[in-house]
Amino acid sequence: MPKKETSGGTIRVTLVRSPIGYTKVQKDTVKALGLRRMHQTVEHKDNPALRGMIQKVIHLVQVEE
């Protein structure tokens, strides 16, 4: 499996759907991303661990590179 190229920059993650009604694991992932309320945006350094977290809750967040 080839490695994905990451920009090495930052990724902006915005919570666009509420995690209410989803599993505890998904709620905890949203919380670990630093998202507390709807339409809140946080910036993180781009790395494979962050990308994995985003993939688990991609249906709840919007991502900008």
C-alpha cells in the first residue's frame, strides 16, 4: 500500500453534524479532535494519526487542507 503524501502543513476541521446519536467511540474521537460545539473549527498539524481520526468521523466533520 503506497503512502499518502501529506502536505506537512495544517488541516482545518469543522464540526458540521452533531455526534448525538452516534457511538461513544465517535463522540470521543470528535472530542479528541478538540471539537466541542457545532460549527467550531480547529487547526491541527497534518499527520497520519490525525487523518485516521478524521476518517472515523468523516460523516460529522468538514475538512479543509
